[in-house]
Amino acid sequence: MTQPTAPADAQETVYADMWFDPACPWAWITSRWLLEVEKVRPVEVRWHVMSLAVLNEDKDIPDDYREMLKTAWAAVRVCVAAEQRFGPEVLGDLYTALGTRFHNGGQERDDDTIRAALAEAGLPEDLVEAGASTDYDEALRASHAEAMKLVGEDVGTPVVQVEGVSFFGPVLTPTPRGEDAGRLWDGVRLVAGTDGFFELKRTRTRRPLFD
């Protein structure tokens, strides 16, 4: 029997790996862009954790920012615990539930908010206990180190990898939608895949805009 052939314009799925900290508003917007890209390009996003607190623990940063980072540990530890218990496929829905509350909703990064996010993601609420435990820090640091190894130590979150090429960003606001998201993806892949290309940057003149 002759097997049917794929359409000439069929494309294989491209995997995009993104490292995120649920506390980072810029990573949140990047993640929403990637979900838009999934709708218009043959792309599947795979999620990984990194940590703003780990990234900045030895850096000279303002006191108020360091104080804020103390509240960033719990959610990312819970993400690690959820991944260890149920596999990496749960991270996308959990990140969405957390980020929607933290960024769009402006809710506190506390146990009540995390517990509600776990429930929405269909995960047991007892995972919230991981937020106050250092038991998951070794795995968290390892995942964070993996991202830093890919892009170097002078950047932060988000980190995205596609087809063996890794980069910091894109940092943008607001979230591009539909084909606008697809065109940005095309452009990012083009420059990221150019041998010897390292950086495009300009000063941010807007705060993160969530929609």
C-alpha cells in the first residue's frame, strides 16, 4: 500500500526551550509571546526554571530589590517540586496560573496565591510546602546553571533556546499577538542563527504591560 505523503509545505515541529522565574515580569511577557507563536508557527515550547534570587545573590543590587527577591524563592521552588513529582509537562500550566496571578492580577507572591495557582493547574495544594523548603534548591540551581551555561553570566531571565542556539530575551512589551508574534519569532531565529551575532539592545522606555 502506498503511504500518503505529507504536504509540500508541511514543517516539522521546532522545540523552543524557555527558562523562567515566575517572579519576572519580562519573562512573563516573553512566555506569553511564545504561546502566541505556537498558534501560528510549528513550535512547541518546553519549560524550565531559573531563579532571579540565584542570579543576583552575589551581585551589588539595591536593598529594595534584594528584599523583593526574598519573595521570589517560594514559587520557583514549588515549580521544581511539581516538576519532580509530576514531570516537566506540568510546568506550562503552573507557570500560567502563577504568572496570571502575580503579573496580570497583581496578587501577592504568598502561599495563598501559590495554593490557588496549584489548584487551577490541577496539582495538589500540598506542593505549596516546597516554597519554604531548601530541599529543592540543588535542582533549582542546576537548572539555573544550565541556562547560564548556554548564554553566559552577564544576562538574566528569560533564556530561550531553539535549534541549538540560545539567547537572552527577547525583552518586549506588550505581548505581540497572532502573526505579529510569528514575524517576531522569524526575526529572532534569523539573527540568533547568524554566526557571530551577539546583541541587539536599546534602553527600555516602558514598564511591562500585561493584557
